[in-house]
Amino acid sequence: MKKVSVVTMGCSKNLVDSEVILGIVKGEKYEITENAYDSDIIIVNTCGFIEAAKEESIDAILEATALKNKGKVEKVIVAGCLSGRYKAELQKEIPEVDIFLGPQDYKGIQDYLDLPERPFYKRILTTPSHFAYLKISEGCSNPCTFCAIPKMRGNHISKPMEEVIVEAEFLASQGVKEIILIAQDSTMYGLDLYGKMILPDLIKNLDKVHGIEWFRTMYTYPAFYTDEVTLAIAESEKFTKYIDFPLQHVNDRILKLMQRNITKDEIHKKITKMRSVMPELTLRTTVITGFPTETEDEFLEMLDFIEEQKFERLGAFAYSIEDKTKAGKMKEQISDELKEERRSRVMELQTEISFAKNVAMIGKEFKVLIDSFDAQSQNYVGRTFRDAPEIDNEVFFTGKNLKVGEFYEVKINDATEFDLYGEVVQAKIFT
Ligand code: SF4
């Protein structure tokens, strides 16, 4: 059997695409290997989100074609966002690649490798077996002026509700305990298929999936975020009281230039409602510093808002010029130094906020899902409901003979800016 490896660049949405590709490829004709150097066919699933990601993807393609040039690999297939967007240019620059395919062109891979059809939900997980991402829609139809995603991934297309449920049930049957719903904009879920946004209905239906202990929803677009979403999460048994609410900015002039379809006042009202309905809420956001024309005062307005709202989790990104976007064409671009300096100031403030919040958790007990065991420190590493994998905080704790992928009650004894430390206080609490 020929060996196939998949190299994944970029975000969790791309990771899910790679898992689908692995599920399609694995079978009688091909086996999967994690080692690109040991494979006959390399599939590079590229990212085209920001400049740095594009460069990384091109490096990965060049590494694969170098192996082909040395005769160590037979074929190189390039898929994903970068490939979809710059196919013609890439074909010209890197002719050693056998075929370029766009994002989610699973049919293209099936045809090229002459594979039988398989249900796409039967993907092969590359995350630890106790958590998985579930993509509820593809693409994005929002007009944010800084973002090139709609050009790469196309308009928003929802996955039918019954398919989302089947996929969640399949993941539960594989031993998954936590499912993270992802999309470019999860609040828009259903609009194209059912004529209205029905994320609250999806939350209610997923809540019934047996075997899943935690769901969490990422990427709720603030302009379309409604009180119904808040209530559905608040009333749900399994959806963690965790909302990812990517603001990008709060100054009205910048929000307008970004075409975010929301004002600071509306943002304020939505957050106030969420916090009043769910006092235990963990609110995550992301902000962009140095958007074209951003003044010092407008930046300070955002900094004040962060100070006032004290988001539990926050990521800050320096604005990156994206090809063929409205913001990329604006004349008054901010220098890289200033964008970065403002980003550092946001993160300095967030570090203080996060530290104070973590210290307040000392002495309390939390349900923690173990992600791994760190042999060097002899600590288990896990997360509370407040933390999504990869991007949020971790809990390091001691205990004996505990199992990765299980939930335990942990008492917090110490805290740093972004991590907690503790000890297990109760044997396994969930199987
Ligand atoms: S909602 Fe997100 S993915 Fe869609 S255009 Fe805006 S930033 Fe890009």
C-alpha cells in the first residue's frame, strides 16, 4: 500500500478539512503516515489567512517538492485556502506540484487518487481523542474590510442540521467528550438553508447528544449575536458558559471602516446582557491594533473598553494588509512598529487582568478535563470550562493514576498570568 501524509497549516477549520481528507484517503489503497519523509504522496493543506501564514504554507510546499525532486516522494498535492486563491500563480511558480485544489475540494482528491466515496463525517481525528472540532458551516458572507477569507472560502454555506447532529453523534461514538463548534461566523448558521439564523435551535438539539460532556461555540459575530443565543447557552446543560465574541475594535469610526455592522453602544448592551444572564460567563474576544487610520485616541478608547470589561480571555493581533481587501487598499496605513507597540500595550493590560482573575480562583475547585501528562514535571495538564484547547489557559495539577481524556475535580492552589496550579481532590467524576 502507498503511504500518504497530510501537512496541515493554519486554523482549526483547516484542521477539520485535513481530518476529512485523512478519512477519505485511508482504506484499501492507501495507508496514512504522520511522517512526510516516509510517504509516497504528500498532501499540503495550505492557509492563506495572513502574510506570515502564506509564507509558512509556501515553505511547506517547497519542502514537499524538494522531497519529490530527490525521488523520495512520488506526488505532491496542494489543497486549501492559499491554493484556491492563488492557483494560477502557484502553478507557474512551483510546477513540480501534481495538482492544486481549493479548500474543501474533497471530490477533487477522491477523483485524483481514484478513491471510493465515503461519508465526510467519518474523519480521522488529529486532536487528542477526547476533543474534536465540528464545522457547522463553510465560508463567510460578511463584508469585513480587513479580511480575505470570503475571497478564499466563498460565501457562507451551512451544514444541514441533521448532518451536524450525525457528526456529533459519530464523534461521541469515537470517545470524544468535548466538541468545539467552529465556522467563520457561527451566528449566521442556518440563514442560507432555512431562511433564518438558527444557532439557538442547533444548540438545543446538540444538547441532547449522548456522551458529549462539553460543547463550546467559537466565532460568534457580534453584529448577529442575539439574546436568543445567550439564552440557549444559558439554558443548555452541555454548552459551557463560554462565548467567543470577536470585537476587533470598539471605536465607532473604526468599526464602520471595518464594516462590522455594529456600534460600541450595541456591543456594550450585548455584553451587559450576557453577563447578567450568565454571571459565571467566560468571555473571549480578539482585537486588531493599527487598523488603517487608527489614531492614538481611538486606540486608547479600545484600551479603556478592555480595562472596563475585563475579558476573561483576549487575543490581540497587529493589523496585517491582505491582498485585494478594502482596508489593504487604504492609503493611511499605520507603521509596523506602531501596530506592534499598540498590540503589546493591549497584551500588557490583558496580562494584568488575567492574573487578577486567576488569583481569584485560588482555593476554589473546578471540573477539569485532562489533555495530557507532562512527564518532566509529573503534572497533569488540563482545562476548565473556561478554556478552549490551544488558545486559552491550562491547569497543571498533581494526582495519582489519573486518565487523560477524563474529568476530575481539581483544587486550585496557585496561579500565574495565564495558568493555574492545583491538586486533584476527587477521583474520576465522569466516564
Ligand atoms: S466575519 Fe470573520 S471571516 Fe467573515 S469577513 Fe469578517 S473577519 Fe472575515
